[in-house]
Amino acid sequence: MKRFRFSSLLLALSVLFSVCAIHPSALTTQDKKIVAFGDSITASGAWFSDAEKAFGVSVVNKAVGGWNSADGHTAFASALAQKPDVLLLSFGMNDAALDMAKHVPLETYLANMRDMIERATAAGARVVLVIENPIGETDYYTRHDRTVFEPHGGANAFYQQYVLAARELAAEYDLVTADLYRIFTETAEATGIAVDGLLADGVHPNARGYALYASALADALYRLDLGDANGDGSVNSVDYMLVKRAVLGTFSLGERAAYADVNRDGAVDSVDYLFIKRAVLGTFALSRNPA
């Protein structure tokens, strides 16, 4: 199966949601309230107002600056009280601040995240795991003790343990991710812009970085419903029958065609039909994250 990967160059040149031409009516009826829950990287971004404009959804930003996963875990009932259809969950940067009181050991971070994921799922929310961006060490060390991180290869190398743990959680719970760490890194490599050039202070994205953030979330919402050809919030026999009719030329999927293109090769064809049918039959798992 051909898998989609972000074009980092396009992401770097795009304006907010321009790389994901998704219209409000293209979302499913189950995606209408989105709650963001995390630290200051999420709390301080202008991305959520753009999401509301682009998707016609309600975004409640419950992220709080300075929080780590333990703070989030303690206050998680406040996120669930919003009754989210989709929960954007994002912690890790402050957990990895080894030289500060906010540091949370990796195993505790994993336990906190697992509990929040499971509670959100039990409450009927679909979780998108937002994996936070890399650290720009030059600015980071103006506020943090470099010597504490040196035995670990530096602050970013230490933080990568939390990034890898978040990716493992996504695989464990079959979650869609917005992997900002990967996107920022690939964008820097593709454009020749240092990661620091996407950050305001070594931690928080600048305007260009938040454009990547917004695009990543747009694509994650799209991938959340991959295979759902009729927009009813599930992938079932109706979807593969509609895709089959579309391939035969007897039905138009309209704006839902992008969701029916499950191998993301730019066309809805017999391969997509077979993948969706096999997914419904339980013999194939649709890949909702970039390789």
C-alpha cells in the first residue's frame, strides 16, 4: 500500500490550512466539537481560530501554559466536561525539562498519557495525539542548565525519549497523530531552514512554525476519517458500496472523494475499494498516519 508522507517543502511554503482543502461540510457529524488539551505550545497558538474558520467546528482550547502530563492528568475532568467529539492531546515538552521541577519521569509520563487516552476514549471522544516540536537548543539553554542534559547528549536528545514514547502510544492505541517533531525536522531538512528558524524561543513555534502546526492538525482531522466515504463517522459496508459505485461511474462522491482515497495516491479507484472492503471485513487495517 502506498503511504502518504507530508511534503515538507509544501508545508513550509503553505499558509495555514492551504495544503488541506477540506471544507466544513466534509467533516463528519461526529467531529463538530474539538477540545485541545496540553501545555503552552497549544495554549499560545493562533491555530485554533483558523481551525474554526476552515472547518466550521467548535474548538475549545483548554491547554494551560507550564503544564506537564501530571498537571493535565490531575485536571483531565475539565477537558472531558467539555464533551469533546475529538480531543487533541499534547504533552511532553515540560515533562522532559530535566533541570526543572516540572520534569516527569518517562514511565510516569506514559502512565499519565495512557490514563487520559483511555478515559477520553471511554467518554466517546476520538483522540488525536499531538507530538510536540523539537527543541531549539541555542535558545533553550538561555533558560535551562546545559550541564544537566550533557550526559544524555543534549536537551533535544533527552526529549526525544518522550517523542518516541508518544509514537509508541499512538501505535498501541491506534491513534491518529499530528507529529510536529517529524514535520518540523523534515521541513528544516527540505528547506535548509534550521529548526530554530521555526521557533520563537527554542520551545514555542513562531508564525512559520504555527503554520506547520495548523496544517498538521488539518491533515490529522482528515486522516481521522479516512475511508469514511459518506461522512457518517464510521467505515462500514455503505462506504465500500459507494466507492464501488464511484469507481464504476454511477455515483459521485463529491468532496468526500478525498476521504475515499485511502492509499492517498490522488485517485479513487478499485484499490481504494478493495482496501475499504477488507477493512470492513477485518482483514486489513487502514493506515491513518504517514509512514
